[in-house]
Amino acid sequence: MLDVIRLILLAGHILGLAAIVGAFFVQMRAKSGHATGVVLAGAITQVVTGLALVGVREAADLGVDNVKIAVKAVIAVVILVAAILGHLAAKRGRNVRPFFHAAGGLAIVNVLVAVLWP
């Protein structure tokens, strides 16, 4: 049963990543109209499912690299903060590009940490 939950959480985690990185790649050259709501939803999904994935791995007695998880969690929280600030800036009619690019770029860094860290 935990394996099914883990796979569902993993699918959600990948979809959250797709929301952030997909919006970033499509709109990275845009001057305005960035999809901050999509990035924010993806960031929230990433943090929630990431923490849940660690919990499920711990519950199933599977190994967890705590240092790697801590690095990924810090990056994920920074992405979430950038997404929140970008979304708030968009609601106020201000420039969202720095926040949008920070969230998208750091999401790519987090993917690289996940894949390349042994």
C-alpha cells in the first residue's frame, strides 16, 4: 500500500515540477504576462509532495539521504518564496520577471540535484 501512495505522490511531484519548468521555458523571454499562478501552484505541489515522499520513504524503512533532502528542501522553499512574491507582484501590477526567473531557474537546479546527486 505504501508503494502505491509513494507512486501517486511521485506523479504529483513530477506534475508540480512540470508546472514550474514548463511555464518557465514557455515564457522565459516574455516581457510580461508570466503565469505566476501556475508557478505558485507547482511550487506548492512540489513542497507538499516532496515532504510527503520523504515521510513515506521513512515509513517504509527505505533509505533517505538527509543531506540531499535538506538541500532540495531549502531550494524548494526558496522557489516557493519566489513564486509567492512573483504572484503578489503580478497582482499589484509590478515586475514579476526576477521572481519568475528565480523560481524557474532554481527548479532546474533542484532537478539537477535530484538526478546528479548519487
